Amino acid sequence: MTVGPDLRARLAGTRVVVTGAGSGIGLASSMRLAAEGARVLVSDIDEAAATRAAESIRAAGGEATPGRLDVAADTVEADLSELVDDRLGGVDALVNNAGVGAAGSILETSDEDWARLFKVNVDGTFRCTRAVLGRLLEQGKGSVVNIASVAGLVGLVNRFAYCATKGAVVSMTRALALDHAGTGVRVNCVCPGTVHTPWVDSLAAAAADRAAFFAQMEARQPLGRLGGADEIAAAVAYLTSDDSSFMTGSALVVDGGLTAGVPARRAAG
């Protein structure tokens, strides 16, 4: 990923942890942050994926180090603190990206899926933030960026558990921002719309007709296409940087117009 010359030093020397960074939005965010000068701890439950991501960033001239991190583990706070000390020597920003999804209405949601989504999407965000927040407060400066979703702002059909967890992430973002306003630590979240990620690919693979699946997904987007992970990464980099210094508690929507209203071509009457 390349950025304009005016952005290449925007995050120079900033030490950033990205969770779930082995693929999708996490990978794109890590690459964008490094392209802007950040030193990135690329963490993922899949250590091989984290290693590949870090190697790609270094090959492009950025600074990155990999680390295995399971945000759903009971030991995640100690694990993350150890990684920060060993790989970065400190931390200036955290991107809580690790997340999982599940399709289904409430009647189709198993106890296991409900627990799994909350363990990763909500508990993981809570515990990773708690692991680094004290350091940021002590420094008097820092940024926490949570990857939420438009599913945290509006209801989506057959995404009952996912909507519940992403709604929690949005509310956690706002509460945390207010609790620590004025300390120099800012907390915001990005709410992507439908983005072409490995999870979307897995849903397409399970569909009876892959082409029809993507056509339907694209049709519900006012811009007529899915978002790219790099487009979400640009928002992550902005919220991490001082360019967003007057933003905290914000839910930055990057959704191709999905939540703006009913597109004219679908409007009734």
C-alpha cells in the first residue's frame, strides 16, 4: 500500500498494536499505519499469518513485528503487555480489530455462537484496551481505535448476535471516551459497511450461487460496490493520527451510503 508524500511521516515513530492483523481490515490497517511511519505490532491468533503480514510490511519498507495473540484467552492482558514490552518497548495506540461473525436470527443463534462472538468481539476489545490504557494515561497521550460496524448502529437481517456485539463496541467506545476525556487519550471507532474480507468470502463460498451472492451484496450498497479493506484502513490511520485530535467518542461510518437511507432506485412510490 502506498500513501502520498504528505502522509508518509504522519505517524512517524508511533508504536501501534493491531489485533486480528493477519488478514482483512487488520492487515490493511497494519500496512497503512506502517506506510505512514508507525512501528506496528502485527498480532493475530494465527501466528503464521501475523508473520507473513509483518514480512510484507517490512518488504514494503515499513516497520513491523509479529506476535501471536488470542484476544479471547483468559491471559490476553498479560500476553499483550508482554508483547508490547518485548516487541515495541511501549505503546502509543491500539487498534482493536480482532473479530468474528455469525449469520442467523435469534432462533438460529446457538449458545455457542453467542458466547464466541461476545468473547472475541466484546471481551477481547475490553481486555486489550484495559491492558494498554494505563500506559497511555501515564504518557498523557494515546489513541484507541475500535473496529465496530454499521451493524452496531442499525439492525441487519440475519446478523442478530453480530449486531449485538458491535452495538456493544460502539457503546463501549463512547463510554470509554467520556471517562477519559481531557487526559490526552482519545477513543473512537470505525463502523464499516460491507467490505470485501475473508469473512465475506466465506459467506459467499457457502452460498448456492457465489455470483448471485455478490450481486445481492453490491445491490444494497448505494455506491453499487463493496468497500475495500484499504478504505477502512485509511479511516483507522486518520483516527490514530493527530489529524483527528478533536475527535473522541466518535463512530466514524465508512459504508458506501448503506446507513444513509433507502436508495432512490429502491424507494417505494
